[in-house]
Amino acid sequence: NQAGNVVNPRDFSVMIWQDNVITQLEPVPGSNQAGVPYLVQFEAAPAVYQAGSQQTGPDDGLLIELLRDDDSIFAAFVHQPGAWNGFPELLPASFEYVG
């Protein structure tokens, strides 16, 4: 992970709202060998930003797309963490794909 001029193996958390997109510039080495099954694990939670109208609703979700070198979609997964219930609670989620 890199932030400014600081290079440090830290954990970062992002808040996705209103169709934000996060794209990793470089692939994870060895992450797409043909025919190899992969498990992607992460944690996610419903959230609220500032006003109650900005809270995660029951139909909101994260769209995760794995891209090829030409930016075409190789695999996609939707995770719906549920509606905001008053407190943040990161819960594990995962999906599988075959390279």
C-alpha cells in the first residue's frame, strides 16, 4: 500500500458511495493462472456518511469486477451487505473464480 511518499504494509478501508469506482493499477502477481481456482475474501458492512438519507439501503451493493488487460470483464460479483442498522459491523464475504 502506498499513500503519498509513505510505503508501508498497512490495511486501508474505503467508503464507497454514489457509484464510486476503485481500480487497482497493477494486477496481483500470479492471480490469474489459467484453470486455477481462486478465492477472494474481504469484509464489508452497511454504512452511513453524514445524513440519514445517505445510509446503505437493503438493495444497495458492491459490484466487484475482475478485469483483463484490455479492461474487459473477466468475472463479476455483487455483494449486498444489507441496510444500515445503526452501527458499523464488518462481516466477511467472499467469491470464487477460475483463472
